Amino acid sequence: MGKERSIGAAERVLLLVILLVAAWLRLGWPRIVSFGYDEARVSRLALEMAHLGHFAAVGMPTSAGVPNFPAAVWLYALPYALSTDPLIAVAFTALANVLAVAGVWWLARQAWGRWAAVAAATLGATSPYLVFYSRGIWGQDWLVPGAVLWAVCLVKGLREQRDRWLGGAAFLAGCVGQVHPAGFSLAVATAWLVIRLRLWRYWRGLCAGTGLAALAAAPMAVQVLKSPTEAEGLRQMLGQRATASLTSVRQLARLAASKGWEWFWLGPDWQWGEPLRTVLGWLPLLLGATVAVGMLWLVHDWSTARGAGRSGEGEGARALLTILVPWVVTAPALFLWSKTPPYIQYQLTAVPAVYLAAGAAFRGRRRPAGRVVLAAMVLLAAVVQVRAVSRTLDVVQERQVAGGLGTPLLYAQTAVNELREKGQPVVVETAGADPAFDGDAAVFDVLLWGSERRLVDGRVALLVPEKGANLLFSFDTLPAWEVASDLGIGVPGTLPRRQGEPPYATLQASVPLVPTLTSIEPVRLANGAALSGWTVQTRTGGGTRLITAWRIDRRAAAQYHQFNHLYVEGRPGPAAVHDFSAQSAAWQAGDLLITWADFEPVADKVLRWEVGMYSYPGIVRVPLEAGGDAIVLQTQP
């Protein structure tokens, strides 16, 4: 293979086109991205770090019971320091992945020349999986950029025999796994290369890189050791039984062949129309064949020592060949025997290596016809995938698809911005009100960052501030919306979502006088809540709903729950008990808090309730200012 040091104008144009396509697929369709609990939780931690100075010692929790490392939070604190708009953080991720495509081009260009570079970069730029995992605020979206940068450092380190590049590779090997645990496959590959190539000769760089990575991991280690809950979660995870499976190998094959990617955006039942259905059905075979040809040439090059000369490109080929096998193998090997179920994104670190192997199919092809055939295969795959991905993004922007992408960021952010512009505080009524655990609450907490906001669990309470507010209901099926409609509170409205998705419900309201409630002389509790009205509704099927209205005098000093005990004549104890959170975290002076409790039908015509509040989790009843700890309410016969 001859030298190809210079980069001609045509090659520069091709590279620019590839990067523009990569950027269009990753940055186009702004705000048509997933923004659910995971993205919002990382965003909240990053916002707290960037704007409140709260250093993140751990990342978001995992299903395994152990939190993630905080490196993803640290990364996202950078864009969130510039703007609280999640779109900036999404663009930050997308740009890093566009640069990863450039890195793939550079690696292939150094090793096998312009044809291989264009082919590998084209496959990376247009891969639907890599596009999907470039358009979010997820730790796994950094696996590909991290892996490519690691490979660049290694290739330069091996070629130039410089400590600083090998130290950079060692640092990335330890840190990419802290952004997402699947990245620790790079640490395994690095350890193997250090032993295999006797790289301990460059111990200064390796020690510096490894030490910095260990330093980054220290806050997490200290936090886990200090926290009994997290330490117990770690013990439980380590105590789980590991199972052997080839799932990770099959997942890497799916990623490489772009098979089944539609599920992530369009759900499991999506069917393409013709001719895309037929072409996409054959495309995995086409991509698989290209990768297989490249792998065969790599084996051939290795066995015959081709590309191992003294030229710059020969050294580049040797360096890339040296790292390619452990790069590909360690990602699936890490999960062949695993305590947790492997997911397809765990194999993202190996995908650039697979596409580099596909690019190597052009290595040594001296006959123009062979290169033309391979180039046609790559071009066809690229064109089809660009068309399919662009059509997919059009679909998920316009309408909801069963099992597909949830409500994109665009619609929630538009709803929030429209309510913000009205100048009143925004009260969000969702299914759950704790951003640390509840998806919608986490989303709206981030979207309303920097403005006056309240989060209320719309399954148990309706809160109206004294000076009025715009209430946003995540769904009009929430009991809070039903209660507001029944009581005639506020001016209702809607804000759109996609076709097939119910709109957001809105309510412009101030502290109301509710004629359908029985007003009483306020009965004050010692925590600042005063019962000022109540009513009983008959529900479908004969059950009853007890509605209580509370005036709030001040912010809550603790967390409170409300108890509602139903008594019927002839029974010594309560016939039914209904307790729930009083949403005290959202209280402010002057608020009206409306709560309700639903009870099954009872034969008695005279019903008596005892209601009140207690501190949580201490379960100590809040006393009434007039004495006692429960308010008695009774219907008339």
C-alpha cells in the first residue's frame, strides 16, 4: 500500500459531506428527543452543580440498587452552566458524537487510506443506532465518543511512543466507565494491551492517567462507604447470582448490522411501507457482509504482516490492528457472565471498531471493480438509513406510535413556556410530585428551573396559590382535574401534544370561593393548615368521595400526611382508612389545598369521618389549636 499522506480537495469535500449528514441526523429535528425521568434526573443534578454549587458525588440511581458514577453529571454541568435549556445539553451530546465520526475517519485514514476512511465514517454517520444514541441526555450517549477518543490516543501513543498519549488512553479507559458502566470494557482492553505490548515502559503516562481516573472515582467510593443504603445496595448486587449468556454477542451483531433499530423510536409493531420494508429487510445482510469482508482482510493482513512497514501509514495500520481485536471483543465479553441483564447500549463502545473493520474491506483491494462494489454497498446502506431515520423523526414528531418514543421534549417545553409567558406561577399536577422518583415531576422540575413553580401529586391534591396561578395537568385523567371540573374552579384550557396523544390540560385559577363546598369556621392545626370547607359526593357504584379544603397560613416545617378515617354506627373502630401525602413540600402562605379520599359503599346513611394530619415518617399527629388531634365531620341523615 502506497503512502497517502496528503488529503486532496475531493476527499475534504467527501469528509465535509459525511460530517454534515452526521450533524443533520443528530442535530436536526430539534427538541424531538426523549426527555423522561432518566434525562431529567441527570439534568437536575447537573443544574444543581452548575447553578447551586452542589457537587455531585454520585450519579442517578440504577435498577441494581447502586447509583451510577457522577461523571455524566459533571459532563452535563458544562452545557447547563451556559443555559438551563435542555436542548443545549442535547446539542452538546450530539456534537460530541459528530466529532466521533471524524475520529473514525481519522483512524481509518491513518491505517488504510482514503477509501477505508470514507466508508467507515459513512457507516458511523448514518447508523440508526448511533443516531439514536446521540440525541439524548444519557450517559450511554458518550460511549462512542469516549471509545473513539480512547482509540485515537492509543494509536498516536503506539505510533509516536509518547507517554502523554498513552496516559490519555489510560485516563479515558478509567473515566468512560464512570460516565456509563459499559465503558469499563475499555479498561479491560487497555489492561490487556499493557500486558501484551509491555507498555509498562511508559509507566509515567500510564500512572498519571490511571491516577486521575481513580481520583475522579474517589467521591463515589467515599459516598458508597459512608451511606448504609448505598453500601447495602452494593452488597446485594454483588451477592446476586451471575448468569452466562450470548446475548451481548447477538446485541453487538444487531448494532453492527442495524437490525431492529426501529423499535426504539417506533415501537415493536411498526411496519414500513414498500419499498423501505424490503430494502431494510436486506440491509442487515448487506452490512454484515461488508463487515465480514473487512474482518477477513484484517486477518489476512495480520497473518501476512502487511501494513507493518516503516511508513507512517504502515505504523498506523499496525497500531490500529493491535487495538482492534481487544476493542471489539471486550465489550461483549464483559457481559457474557453478568449479574445484571445486558442491554443493547452496553455494546456501543465496540461499534466504531466494527465500522473500522468494515472500512478495512477496502484495504488491499487493488482492482477498481472490487472497491466500486464495496463502495456501492456502503453508499446504498447510507442512503437507505438516512431516508429511514429522517422519516422516523418526521413520524415521531407528528404523532404518537404505540410503544415508541414518549412525548418529545418539544411539547412539554412549549407548554411550560406558554404558561410562563402569562406571568403567574406555574403549578404542575402530575402522577407523583417528587423529582427524585417521579418521571413527570422530574421533567417539569427541570423545564421550570429558575422560575416560581410548584409540583403537586394530582392523584391526591389540588393546590391553588393565593394570588393565582396557571395549573398544568400532565393528563386530564388525573383526579385533580376531575375535582377541579366538578367544583367549577378556574378557567380550563388545553395545550397540544402529538396526534394521538391527549393534550395537556390547563387551568387558570386564583384562590376560589367554592359554593359546592360546605364552609365552616376554620379549624386550625398547629402546622399552619386550617380546614375551611368540605363536602361529600356520591360516586358511581354507590361509593363516596370526601373532599376537604384547607387554607395554608405558612410554609410547612416538616412533611405531613393527611388521614381520613370513616366510621359507621355500631363499629368500634374505623370502617375504612385513607391516608395520603398532604403535599406539604409545595405549601406557601395563602394557598388553598383541596384533597379528597374515596371510600367503598357502606350501608349506613349517616357517615362520620375523622380527619387531620400527622408528620411523616414520624407518624405523630398534628394537634388542633383548640385541642385534640382530629376534626370530626358528619353527614346528615
